[in-house]
Amino acid sequence: MAKRNHVKFNVKGFQALREDPKVQADLVARARKISDASGGEDMGYLVRDNLAREGRSGASVIAIGHAANHNRKYQTLIRNLQEGGGP
């Protein structure tokens, strides 16, 4: 029988990453790139910190006014997700 390798998760390390200000800054920068590729704040794509859950980093791109209609019709935010980086 093959020997199984066991994976130990560093829960404190995961929590430290979720609360790291550098991670929050990176998420906001990625959201800003998506917003800019979609038309930017002039058009109505706003970037906001999303810290609704305590101990979690996050950022949101919000479409208001003309941008909301534009996004609904052309799916602009979905089409520009790759601008935020990542795989």
C-alpha cells in the first residue's frame, strides 16, 4: 500500500494573509485596473474597499448611473476581469 502524504494547513498563516494590509492594497489596485479598463470613474465605475466581514480583505467595482446600463448591456466588468491580473 502506498504511503499517504499528509498536508498540514497553517490556519494562523491563512488568517494573517486575509488581514494583511498589503493584500488589501493589491486587491484595490486590481479593482482599479478593472475599473479603468471598463471606463473609469468618469463613466461611473467606482472602486470601493469591501471590508464588510471582519478580518477579510476585499474590493468592489460598482457601476452607477450610465455605467450600470452600459455594464448590463455589454457585460463590461466581466469582459475586463483579465485586466485585474491573475491566471
